[in-house]
Amino acid sequence: MYYNKPKRRRFGLVQPIRDKEKLEEMKEELKKKGTRDFLLFYTGINTGLRISDIVKLNYNDIRNQEGTMKQYITIVEKKTNKIKKFHL
């Protein structure tokens, strides 16, 4: 099986960023533009979640009723319906 095969999309070929220097450059550029986009990108590259799953997260997903941080987040992926559990 060929795991690094580029995916075809409506807008052309999409390949992941594999170069660590390019990832760092991207993070720095996004930091300049604001916290929101940087955090979305950072969350995506560190969890492997799609953006459609990341943007659905809200305050109550990471905090319990007392306002303290939960130990885990459980997410059902939109595209695959897989359940993922992340330690915070």
C-alpha cells in the first residue's frame, strides 16, 4: 500500500507539509496574523484532526461544570464517525 499518495481534490493535488522548517515558518506567519488561525493550525498538526472537527470544539468540551480543565476530550470525527479521545 502506498501511504504518501497525494489526494486529488476539486482544487488540485493536496500534499501534507513534511519539512519541519516549513512548518515552523507557517506557525510564525500565522502568529503574526493572530492567535485564532495559529491555534487552529497547531491543533490540527498535533492531533491529526480535520478542520471541520476542530472548529466544532467549544469551551464546554475542555472545561467541566466547575470550570476546571477536563483530563480528556472525546470527539466523533465528522467524516469517518471514528471516536477519538485526547489527553489534555
